[in-house]
Amino acid sequence: MNWQSLTLLNHLDQLEQESKIRPILIFKHSTRCSISSAALARLERKWKLDDPVEVSAYYLDLISYREISNEISSRFSVDHQSPQAIMIYNGAVIYEASHLGISYDEIALHVQEAAGT
């Protein structure tokens, strides 16, 4: 998994624009939570770097960047969870899951649907 760190609030504007080209996945991670670490590890085990799933993946350390996490919740009308995976396409949420409900297979399915395949 090739995560890009989400560290600046104004990155959300860029992500929203990028979502008009390809799906964007945001993984909100609590570095203090063992469930969050388990969900991230499960996702990364299934997701290989050469995977054909076309999505830009962003990692948010919500302990360090709570303001960004709050803005994601507000901007995309999703309840705050930790851990949480949110997929955005064309500026709208097309997938959201939290805790051990985060599923690589579901993410891949939504990416394929967005691509029209």
C-alpha cells in the first residue's frame, strides 16, 4: 500500500478535485488504538503494491491532525469513527466503514464500480 500522508487542512480541497479523476481513499488511524492498528494491518495485507485497483490512498493520523479529521466529517457528512475508511469519488462519499468492518474487497468493488468495470 502506497499511503500519502494527509497533514494539511487545505489538502482536502486538492483531494476533492482529485476525486473527479479517480477514487480517493482516506484511512483515519488512531495511533493509540489496537483495533485501528489491526484494521490497518488487515487492509495492508490484502493490498499489494502491484494491485490493479486504481485509487489514491491517504493516511490520516487523527491524533496528530484532529482538525483535519473533524473537517472530513463535516465536509463529507460522515460520523467520526476510528479507525475509518472513507472513499470519495466525484466529491461524494461512495464507501465508508469503520473498525473491523473495513474491507479490502468492498473497497476494490467500489473502485471497480467507479471505473465502470
